[in-house]
Amino acid sequence: MNTVTLGSLLASPHPVADFSNDNGWIWLLKAVGIVVFLLVSVLFALWFERRLVARMQLRPGPNWHGPAGAWQSFADAGKLLLKEDMTVKAADKVVYHVAPLISVTCALLIYAVIPFGPEVSIFGVVTPLQLTDFSGGVLYILGVTALGVYGIVLGGWSSGSTYPLLGAVRSTAQIISYELSMSLALIAVVIMSGSMSTSAIVEAQAQFWWAVTLFPAFVLYVISMVGETNRLPFDLPEAEGELVSGFMTEYSSMKFAWFFLAEYINMLNVSAVATTLFLGGWRAPWPLSAINDGMFNTGWWPVLWFVVKVWMFMFLFVWIRGSLLRFRYDQFMKFGWKVLIPIGLVFVVGVATIQVLRLELEGVDLRTPLMIGAGVVVVLAVLSLFLPERKEPEPELSEPEPFDAFAGGYPVPPLPGQVLPPSPRAARRAAAQEAAAEPGTVAVLEAEEAPQDEAGQTPETKESDDV
């Protein structure tokens, strides 16, 4: 009987990609290519999202600049470049300017470990279509993603305003909650792949994509990635109806553009991570992967499959935005801590147990038990959403206390449970109505209800005085 250890679970921790032929020019070319790809993708994403949401909501999208409004994104970029750059007087100047750079820099670093394809020849140099890779690639992704929130937090805090600070605090709680559930989904992939290297994880999906075998983890990651990028229905840090614009309220011009750019690059980042870890990375889908001994998995074809898979997730982002409403903050946190994290913990324990049994019982096919267990977890998760909430007993209603709105010298609105006293005019009317039942009070009531001027005289008394 073999002894199962952590080292045996991670049997192949080293990356598969070979970068031994790379030189400085190849590294520079890959880095520039990644940056250009991200910037062009963001420009296309702006147009893509507006056109798609417009079609979903039965209205025209951008249709003025260029064919089908294709140049609208360039017009928006030019507007932000030429817009007046303002700095809030109450802001911490250094942190206020550095915060957007932190967000966009961390967003640009994720694609360094994302494989675009297998080995190809670039100017005679055989190299993988990946900038770099190492045995802790998944940890690198999680670490850089967590650092990106510092730009949001510092930007909201340094603005010297209430709404940005509230958005920054919300973003901190949101990242902590959904980073945990995302990590649990990635742990399941690491256990099944036996490595934390992104190239090794893609290689481990040569037969089956982990989105099929680890379907609950895939669903968990997709939900977490929407919360991680502050997109609807999880855009609580920048909720317009509650916080004006959240942590970006006091930013304008290019500083606002950096935050805006970081948000869309983060959407591309989580889409690329989902593609790499769950959808086979750059590998072609099943019918094409079986043609001519995997002809479509060699050369430059894999770049096409990778881009198509990434934009499938981008379409999902836009579809969710055009379909769902924003959660309340308590619903959002409850969903993360009471639903996603417990499901992730249970699933990781199940995957680890089955992987240990597979190593102990070599030759035994455990795919069917794993699929059954995944189905049970999904069914339990769906049923948990329809369970009735336990209602707290309603407190006993007490008599409302009288409230003096002018006690502090100026009028203030009443708090819940407080009632304003009746106005003097209402008190006079109530007294007049009580006296109306007695005979001989009609003339008094008419005098009470007659209009008066500033001196307190009725038109009849004023006319008699004039005579």
C-alpha cells in the first residue's frame, strides 16, 4: 500500500512549458503583445457591451461614429484624455494619484502566466506562447488579484469624501468574501491536476476539461469571478443609486480612466483564468481536437480557441449585467459566506478524498462516483436557495413617544418610532370641531376659519377699522 502525502497529490509540480530558448527580445515581444492584446480587447469590450446590452433592452446602441458605432470606444478614450483633470483639496495627494496606478498595474500582471498556445516558432526561436510560468502559478494569480484591491481601497480612503470611503470598505469585504470561494474552486483544480503551474493544468486537461469533471467548482468560480470584478449584480462598491459612483466618485480624466481600464482588464483576467483552469486553456473543443491527430491543437490555431473561450465569458458578463438587478448588501454577503464558501469546503474535501482513494486504489475508475457526488452537491446548493428563511419574532409594538423637533434649536426629522406632536393650527381646528357641537358657536368657527393677513385681521374687521 502506497503512502499518500501532499507530495504524491502534487506529483508533477513543475511547469510543462520550456522557456530555455527564450532571449531578451522574445520576452519583450511577448510582454508588448500581451499589453497590446489587453488594450485592444478593452476597446472592443466597450463597444461589444454597449451594443449587446442595447439589443437585450430593445434600444439602439452606439451607431454614430464609424460602421455600427465601432469608433465610439476611441471617442470615449479621447474624451477622457482631453477632459480637465481635477484633484480634491481634502485628498491625500500622493495616495490619491498612486491608487489608480496600483489597480491597473496589478490587472496587467495576471496574463504573464496565462498560456495562449503551445510551442511555436517566432523569428526562428521555438518558444511557448506564454510569457512565463512556474510551479506556483495559481498562487501568483490569487496573490496579484488580492493586491489589486489596494488600489480601490486607497483610492476611496484618500479621496477625503464619505461615499468613496463607503465604497472602499464595501470592496474590502467583497474581495475577502469572494476571494475565499474562488480559492476553494481553484484548490479542487490543483488537487485534480497535481500541479499549480498553469501550463501543467492545461496539459492535464488533454482528455477531459475540468469544467465537466469538477462542475460544482466551475460554477463556484464563475459566480465568484463576477463578485471579484465588481460587476452586476455584485457592483456594491460603485452602486450609483447608493454611493453616487462609489470609490471613483472624486476621480476624473485619466485617473478615472485607469480605474475604468483596470475593471475591464480584470474581466479579461478572470475569463482567461477560467479558460485555462476549467475549459482546457488553448486546446480545441472536442470534435476539432480529434481531427487529424489533434491538428487544431498545434501551431497558431490554439490562439483562436483561447480567444473564443475568453470572449464566451465576456459575453456571460454582459448577459448578466443586462438581465439581473443589484443585490442588497446583506444578501450579497450572506450569499458569499453562507452558500458559496460552505459548498466550496464540502466539495474540496470530497475531491481530496476521492483523489486519495484513486492513488491508493490504482486501476479503479472513480470518475462515476465523482460525477455523482458533484451532482449531489449541485442539487443541495439549488435546494438551499429555495428554503424558507427563519423569521425572527416581531417585537411588541409600544406607544410612540412624543418628539420635539425644535429641541436642539433647529428642526430635525423624527427617527423610526417617534411621532411629531400636532401643529398649533391642527390643535385649534380640533378644539373648534369639539365646540361645533355646542349651540351658538357658528360665528366663532367662521371667525376661526376666515383668512387673515400678516397683522392677524380678517377682511371684515379691516374694513370696519377703515370706516
